[in-house]
Amino acid sequence: MFPEIDRILIDGPRIAARVRELGAAIAADLQASCAQTRSDEIVLVPVLTGAVVFVADLIRHMPLKLRLGVVAVSSYPGRSMQSKGAAIRSEIPPDLAGKHVLVVDDILDSGRTLGLVTRLIQEQRPASLRIAVLLRKQLAGGDGARAEAVPVDYIGFDIPDEFVVGYGLDFDGYYRNYPQIAVLRPPAAPGRLTHA
Ligand code: IMP
Ligand code: MG
């Protein structure tokens, strides 16, 4: 069924436990922000397509009144395993002014995707803007090695600089439905444009 999977990096129960913790922590912080400001409007902005599985689980551990406003981003890879840039493929939700916004993505790699999305959201002057990622790749040069420095507030797991799939993350559009975070068997076939 999943012939190219080499090994599991983070198994399903570990992901589930961490997502539960993150949901509780994020909900508490958002509630505190609402109490400190005049706004009690919360909008989660999942970055399609990679964040779909993560956000679906995360929101069920957030007992809050909230809305979802998705944004679609494509990464332009030389191969599917190397992100070389990001482009918005849909409108950024247009009504974020004065609201508490949480951007949710699958992984922080070069930082270009989240850099772009958060710059555009910031222009709308939200009451607060936070970022949650399931995974953060540890690059050889540390955080300074990212193409864009992105201040991420919530991180599920730090992982080595390997290409991973599963739990929403794809290779060439496949493996998003694999329920654990896994590393593919090298060498993988060259890929086409995929939706981040
Ligand atoms: P960025 O390089 O931080 O802009 O990440 C861009 C997008 O590339 C992420 O949102 C993911 O969808 C995708 N991506 C980066 N690293 C991986 C990986 O290891 N596996 C699958 N997708 C990845
Ligand atoms: Mg992707």
C-alpha cells in the first residue's frame, strides 16, 4: 500500500498525544488574548494542503468558539523534495482585522511559505497573530540557515533535515493519508509541482 516508506519517525500515538497538548496550550493562550482585548473573534488559518490533517485533529482539542479561513499555497520545487519558493493560490481570508489569528501549517522548512502568509495577514492588522506548526526541520546552520526567519509560537516536534511524509505531508501529492510521520526510501522519483 505504501511501498516507498522506509521508516517511521513519529508514530500515531505520539502525534496524537502532542496534538492534544498543543490544542490545550493554544486554546488557553487564545482565551487569555481574548480576555485582554476587546475582540473575542478567533480565526484559524490552515495552509492547504499539508495542514488539513493536523488542523482537523487540533481544533477538536480546542474547546473555543472559532472560525476557519483556509489559504492555499503552492511551493515551487526543483524536485518535490526541495522547496524553492512559495506562491499564494487562493485569497487570504479578507476579514482578519481586529481578530485573533492562528496560522497552522504542517512543517517549517525554508520559512518561505509561512513568511509570505504571515506578511499578508499582518497587513490586515489582526488583534494578534500566532503560528503553529506540527514539525520544524532542524537545518545544518540552525534557524539562521532558513531563507526566511519566521517566529513560530507552537511546534509539535523538531525533526532532522530529512524529507518526511504522512499526516498531511506529501511526496508528489501522495502519502498525505499515511497516519504517521515517515521517511521515504531513497532515491525517490523526480516530482512535479505540488500543493504545499
Ligand atoms: P517552506 O520551505 O518552509 O516554505 O515549506 C514549504 C512547504 O513545503 C511546506 O508547507 C510543506 O508543504 C512542504 N515541505 C517542506 N518540507 C517537507 C517535507 O519534508 N515533506 C513534505 N513536504 C515538505
Ligand atoms: Mg507539501
